[in-house]
Amino acid sequence: MQAASLPMSAGWFWVRQGYELFRRQPVAMFTWALTIGMLVLIASFLVPIGPALFVMLMPAVTVMTLNACRMIEAGTPVQPLLLWRLFGEPAMARRLIAMGGIYLAGIIVAGIVAFLPFYGSISDAAAAAELQNDLAPLLQAVQPPLFLFGALYLLVAALFWHAPVLVAWHQLEIRKALFFSGVACWRNKGAFVVYGLVWGALVIAMEGLMMFLQAAGLPGGVAALLQMPLSFVLAAVLYCSFYPTYTTVFGRAAAELDDSTPH
């Protein structure tokens, strides 16, 4: 696999292309975003097993999302429930779930490496916070491990960004898929920085709009009801933008529909 090296402006291009894909079939992708949101909600009710299972499903969900996007590009109507037919291929489903297990292990290891050296100071800060009834010491104590965990998670995320689709569409071994994904993300790190900044700005802008509307007199409950569909629209566009990050790096020809992969 040969990964292209793109300019930083590709990050903005990915976001715009994601919006264009969403605009072509907004109802289908909005429904898919709702489906993922429901999975997250269910997982949150089943702590700690639920979140772990959701993380293990993420590679499969990623492939289903990109399957939907390439169907949109091909002009094929997307039926969100039929995307789950991916699990009708047991061998592929097992490989993606195995990748999810590796992803979960990577996150756990990153958490241990980030927080274990600070365990003593965090424990002391927690005791002080309880004694003084002030969370400030605890919040200050967890900042360094959180920053370290964020850095380590970015490394894990880079390995897994393209890996699911490389396994599903190119039949690569998991080890090779992780390697090529990491190389691709490194070659395009500038574009991914722009990509992340744009999405961060969009989220902040939406939160700012809600705060402005409330300050202008809109009741909090109404603002919350308005924010929910906007959040899912933003999530749907985000999911659509994953597709161009693949097609522009590994080549659009590799994403063409064929009869060998689930649609």
C-alpha cells in the first residue's frame, strides 16, 4: 500500500467533502449517526462492560460507515439497518472484532502508562479535595496524566484510523494494516492537525450558538432540544468526512464498489 502525502489544506478539504457526502443523503446518514449515538447510550448504561464492548465494535462500525459513504458516492441509496450485514460475513466480523480487542488493549495500556506514575499524587489530591471540600487540587493533579494520555491516545488512534478499512477492503493482515495506517497518518500529520482544528472549531461554534441563544432569552430546555439534532447532524458530517481521508490518501480506485464486500 502506498500512502500519498497531502498538503495541510487537505484537512479542510476532508471536512468539505464530508459535508458534500452528507448533503447527498442527509436522512440516511442522520439515521446512522442516531444509531451510533444509541449504541453509545446503551454502552453507558452497562459500565464497565458496555464501553469495552463498544470500543471493540468500533472497527466494524468504521467499516460500515465507510461502506455507507462509498455507496453515497456511487449513487446507491443507503439503508442504515442493512449496513449491519457486515456481520453476515463471520470471518471478516471476527477480524474486525479482534482488531477492536487490540484497540481496547492499546487504550488500556495508554491509560496505565499515563496514570500509574501519578497514582500517588492523584490519591493525595483526592484526599485533600475530600477534606477541604474543594476539587481544585484534584483537577490540578490529573492534568499531567490527562495530557500524557491524550498524546498516547493520538498514537493509538493513528494506528487504527485507516486499519479497519484496509483489513475489510484490501484483505490486509491486522499487523500490516496498523503499520500502513500509522505511516499514512504520519505522512499527513499536518492535514490531520488542520482537520482536528476545524472540527474543534465547529464544536465550539455550536456550543457558542447555544450559549448565545440562551443569553438572548431562549429557555434552556428549548435550547437543549435544538442542540440535540444539530449535534447529530454534526456527527453525521464528521462520519462522512472519514471517507475522503481514506480515498485521498490511498486512492479513490481502491474505494470502488465491488461484489466482494458488504454494501
